[in-house]
Amino acid sequence: MFKLYALALIASFAGVANAHFRLLYPEPRGPFVSDQEPNFCGGYTNVTPNRTAFPISGGFYSIRTGHGGTIGVMVSTVQNPNNFDNFSSASGEPQFVNAFQSSPDAGVLCFPLDFSQSNITGVRDGANVTVQVVVAGSDGSLYQCADLTLSSNATTSFTCANETTSSHDSGSNSSSTTGGSSDSSNNNSGLGRASTLSAYAAGVMAVVGIMAGAL
Ligand SMILES: [Cu+2]
């Protein structure tokens, strides 16, 4: 009886650890390491040479997540960002690229990532930047980073698609909608679950609170 219970407990922890999220696009700094995801850049503290040429406007990012959460993207203009301070402005505010997204669902999600509206110093054509995707959910804040070079004429062959599962990791109840390509001509077509205003506000509170804790 005890053994059975212990096994179930281990299985449930393993489930939590495996859930987390993966950054599908742009390409993350390195292979996914589940245990490292609660740490800065998912455990990858150094900038990588595999920079993705990324459009300043009309871009998107995609994750696969095992659970719902509030999702934000911070940006650093430091050449080798290796700590959370590098993703903050001179006044200490975390630099988020665009509005928080909130998804109650697990699955593959795709959201716009538009640098042109961000008004962050140093974000411009040709700049080397690093993005840090934050998912704040039931198991805390998780991080993945990607090193980019911003370009006004970058294009990508990655297809922005959404495939959500309605219950935690069940995978049994999925629906699929395919968004457009990354073309700047249809830059909102990849938007998945729309975030409501209240979810946005809650997200800001949650992520900023977590950032404050992390700093
Ligand atoms: Cu998780």
C-alpha cells in the first residue's frame, strides 16, 4: 500500500516536471532541460552564436506548454545577457516586449512578438537582442531564452499554429486551428487564445511580482 502511494507521488512530481513549456520558435539557446527551467534562461546563462534573424514587426513566437499560464516576453539589448538585471531598464523595470498573453490551456500556442511598438532603447534594425519567454503558472515561473538579430526584412519558414488541449496534460481533447505564416501582411493571424483585459491585468501583477522576487 505504501509503495503504491510512493510510486503515485513520484509519478505526479514527474508529471509536473515534464509539463513545463518549451520554446519552439524562435530557436532557444540550447536543448530543453526540464530541471533548469525555473532558472534564468532555462539554465543557459551565456549568449549563443545561433542568433535567429527576426523581424522587428509582424513576428511571432511559439511554445508548447503542459499547462495554462500567463505568458510574457522580456527583451535585453545587452550583448551577453546573463542575469535578470540585463532584462530590465535603467530604472529597474522589466522590459516586456508586448502585452501579456493568458492561456487556460495546454498545447501548442502561438502569439505575436512585435518589437516595433515596444519603445525600448536599443531595439532597432540590426540590433542583437535576447528574448526571455516567461510562463507563470501552477508550478511557478519558467524561462526560456533565444538570441536574435532584429531585421526589418527578416522572414521565416516556421508555421504559426495553435493546438490546445483543454485539460491539464490529458491530451485527449484537442482542437486545432492553423494561423497564417509569419508574413507581416497578416501579422495577427497567429494569435491564439485572446487575452481578456482582466487576464492581462492579472498577468501583469503575477509576472511583475515574480520578477521582483527573482531580482
Ligand atoms: Cu510545468
